[in-house]
Amino acid sequence: QTDEPIDDKKSSTQMFDELVSGASGTFSEAVDFLKGPMATRIMPSFYIFIILISLPLNALALVAFTCRIREKKPAVIYMSHLACVDLLFTLLLPLKIHYQLNASDWVFGEAACRVISAAYYCYMYCSILLMMCMSVDRLLAVAFPIASLTWRSTRKATYICMLVWLLAIAGTVSLLFITQTSTIENVGVTCHDVLYHTQLYVNLFSILSCLYFFLPLGVTLVSYSTIIYVLRVKSIRLATSSTDKRRRAVIMAIAVLMEFVMCFAPTNGILLYHCVHLATRGSSEEGKYYLMAVCLGSASVFLDPLLYYYGSSQCRQQISSLIRWRKTKSTTTPTNTNSQTKSSNLSCEYTHTLNKSALNSAIFI
């Protein structure tokens, strides 16, 4: 039976049962998950929280990178594109929230389902590639500060970002040509919850995971490890205190590693393992964990502002100047009020004196 070809005309119920059923393999458990509190309450609440935090932070970051900062360094170029990616993905989340709140019943049609499915993977892999570029850029700036001046130009950074967009779109555009919706009994129309053509998904996500996740992860880890090592060696050799730079590099490395491990690793690992199980005709219970991993992976859109702060000195200067401006405004306003009050009192006293003098002069005359 294992050598029998997969029947593409298998019923949607059977396909769905293989995708998201629990360990017992019963269809009712799969339906209970999609209609249970995890899928219909907790996950959409988490998406709403992401929108409330991510939308203002990334919008402000994008405005700061594009309008407030005039001297565009390569790091600013990479971060502005990352903020744009996060902002575009956040704007698509209301469709996902409606889908979850509606008990996994998709009402927006096949085309919208294909777009939002492809957009999620495009956002994820574009973010990963941009973070890899940021780590390499920081490595060049720290290890080769003089020689890298010709390499780290604004124009080259813009070209690299355009290449990243093209790679991410090219890797996920095939999802736009694959049916993503399916009608399931007692559930409704699902969106990207039932994976037909499992062998195609195995081939696709194997390539995407290797080229767009594991390779950038290795490059990023090596880059930040080298940055921390170089800063430590320079501080010892020059007998100078670069504790602040090293601290920021360590925080940046921890933030990037946390984002990779917490947001991107579960999605790629579970999805690849899940597709291999389905392709080998094995029962699968990873589907529900994959849906939770997708929800958790969306958290990267409000972790990225931490990278903006610790990864760009210009961003820190903008935030510091904003804080100083607010403090200056709050401290000068009472002073101006007091000075105006004092001036008014002096004016009143002076006027009273003049009137009194004029009265005395009138009496004497």
C-alpha cells in the first residue's frame, strides 16, 4: 500500500484529517481544534495585540528612516525596507483575524486566500534575508571600517534590498498558482489549512527552508559572533573601553537569535517535517502546532523595532533628540509662564507708580 500513488481526488475530509488531526487521527479532534478557544480566541487576540503594537512602531520607524534621517547609511536602508515589510504584513492581519474569529471559515474568496498565504511566506523570508544583510553590514563596518567604505554605499545597499525583494517574491510566487481553499464538513471553507499536492509542498519548502532560513541563520550567527570577538580584541589591544559598543552588539545578537529561534525556526521546522510526513503517507499531528507556530512567528513584526534601536546609531540619535526635545519643552513652558507672570506684575507695579506720581504732580500743581 505504501507504493500506491497518492489519489489527488481524495475527499477534503480525508485530506483535512491527515493534515490537522490529533494523535488519535479522528476528524472530530481536528474540527474541535479549529473551532476551539485556541484557534478562535487566543490566536486572533494575539494577532490584534500584534497590530496594536506593530502598526504605530513600524509606521514611526518608516517615517523616521525615510524623512527624518537625511544621511542614509546602509543600515538605515536595510531597516527602512524591513519596516516596510513589517508594515505591509501587519495591514494584512485583519483578514487573518476575521478568519480565526469566524471559526476557520474563509469568506473572502480563493484569490485573497492565495495572496495572504503567499504574503506570509514572502514577509518571513524577506525579513530573514534583510536581517542577514544587516548582520553582514555590521560585520564589515566593525572588522573592516576603512576598506568597507567603498563596499558599504547607499546605492549598493538599495540594490541589495531590491534583490532581497525579488528573491522573496520568486520563492513564494508559486503559492499564487496553487489552490489554497477547501470546503470541509462542519468547518466551512478553510484557507491554507488543507495542503493538496503534498509532494510539491515538500520540494518547495525544502528548498525555501535551506536557502532562505538555514543558510541566512548560519551567516547571521557567524557575523554577530565575529563582531563580538572583534570588539573584544580591539578593546584589549587599544586599551580602550568599548563596553557600550560590545553591550549593544551582544543585545543585537541576542535579539536576532531570539527572533530566529522563537519566530522563524518553529514555522520552518514544523512545516517541513509535516509535509514530509504527509508525502510519505504517514499520519500527521503537526498541523495544529504549525498553525500555532505561524501565529507565534508573526511576533517578529514588533521585535524588529528593537533591532532598529540597537542596530542604527542614527535611529538612537533620533530617539534621543526626540526625548531631549520633549524634556526641553516641558521645562521651558513653566519658565516662560513664570517670566510672563513676573513681567505682568512688574508692569502693573510700574503703571501704579506712574499713576501715583502723576497724581502727586497734579496735587502739587
